[in-house]
Amino acid sequence: MQLLKRGGIRRYGALTASAAALFALGLTPTAQAVPAAPATSTSQQAAALLECPGYETTSYKPGLTLTPRQVALSASGAIGPCLGLPPDHTNGAILFTGNGPLSCTTGNSTGNGRINWTNDQTSSSTFDFTAGVGLRPGGYSVLVLTGQIKSGDFQGSTITIEIILAAAPTQTLECLTTDGLDTSSGLVNLQIL
């Protein structure tokens, strides 16, 4: 069985743990997008080329409060293990920047980003996105990015990234201050359709 070769058990265990954590937080491939972001149809979800759990840190300047204001954001993180085709795109680093009127619970932004794939060729994918903030069941604020891959691997494909903004109680409390939430770290779910 291929799963048992070359660290497959560890990858499977990490994938299972990541999937369970994403499911527990309401971030699943079939989760409906927040209203500010375009919804993904069931036929698109079934046709995902690649799906990657991950972790990232996002900075907001100025910080996110309960009132929308113009905010610049920048993020970096890691994704993987990825499942799908082609099978050599198993993990990578993700970076993106954007801006727009955002708060801890609502807002929209636009921007661009890049995925540096860790595979045999050390390739990348660049993308533009629009994003919306909304609440998930359980009170989790999420930022959903949707866009097109404009160059590199998967060029022309749709990319969707769900990011938890304020998962921890201390992060949520920062939304109530005048300085706001200036940094958040948490789970992401990336899909290439």
C-alpha cells in the first residue's frame, strides 16, 4: 500500500488531525462561503484539483475593531499536506497582501498573493483575490479569499482560502479595544478548483 511508504503514515496522521481541527471549527470543503465572498457551487467543490490545510499569521494595519475601517493586511504561512492532483504539490508557503474596509466581523478587501510550492521543481502560483469577512457558527470570524491564479502552476484555476481571524478569546477581546486586533494566527483551508 502506497500510504505506508516514505512517511505516508505521518502525512496521513497530520492530514487527519488537520481535517478534524478544520471540521471542528466549521471550515470544511462544503462549508458555504460568507455572504461577502462569492459562494462556491457544489459542482465546483466536487471538482477540486487540490485541497490543503494549513496555518498562517496575518497582520492588520490599523488593527481590526468592531467598526469597519480601511485596513492593510499581510499574511504568511504554510500549507500541507495537500491532497489532489498533481500529487507532487504536497505543501508550500503562502504569502498575500491586500486592503479594504474591514472589521472583526464584516468587510471586504482585494489583493494578491503567491504560493511557493515545495516540490521537485520549486514552482509557484500567483493570484489576485477579493475577500470578505463573516461569522461562522460558534462565533468564529473568518476571512474568505476567492480569486484566479494568474501565473505559474494551476494558471487559470480558481483559488479559495478560508482563514480564521479571531479564534482565541484573547484575539476576540482585542476587537473591542481602540487599537484593535493587529495580528491573528490560525488554521487555513486552501482549495484550487
